Amino acid sequence: MAEPKLEIQMLHDRVMIKRVEGSGERRSSAGIVIPATAQVAKRLVWGEVVGVGQHVRTVKAGDRVLLAPEDQYEVEIAGVGHLVMRERDLHAVASEATQHGTGLYL
């Protein structure tokens, strides 16, 4: 028997984020492999917004955001880990490059 699917509505200014893979092992600009266990400072990670509350103003579902994952609440939905946080705890929103070529694009 299959488990029923859940429809989740975030409340107030809460945002649900699915962490984007690739935040583990990385390479330096010189090509040196840096393992995921090596930490020099707190590292921000990218995530994808999958749900927003009615008072969220600057992000929407599908946006890619930069966040600090250490002090957030984690929930598992259908076997996938998600983070729940306030909108004000997000650090940046990535956007597509524009024709004008101004700003910082990732």
C-alpha cells in the first residue's frame, strides 16, 4: 500500500528549502581536492526553495538561495531532507544573468 502524498502549506514568514547537492567535496582554484570534512570557517550552502509562507516577500518556490545550514530546523519528507527557516535568515537569491551584464551572477 502506497503512502499518501502530503500537501504542505508553510506558515507566516517560513521557507522550506531542499539542499542542493554538491556542498561536500570541492576543489580549490589550483585544483586541490578539499574534503567535505575540512572546515576552515562556517560555510554557506545553496538550496532550492520548495515552499513559502504567505508573508514571504522576496523568494518564491523554485528560487536558488544561499543559506547557513547549521542552526536551522530539519524535516524529512518522502525520504528527502529539507530545511525550514525564516525568510530573514537567507543570505542571497541567485538569478539568471541579464542582458546588461551588471551585478553578481553565479
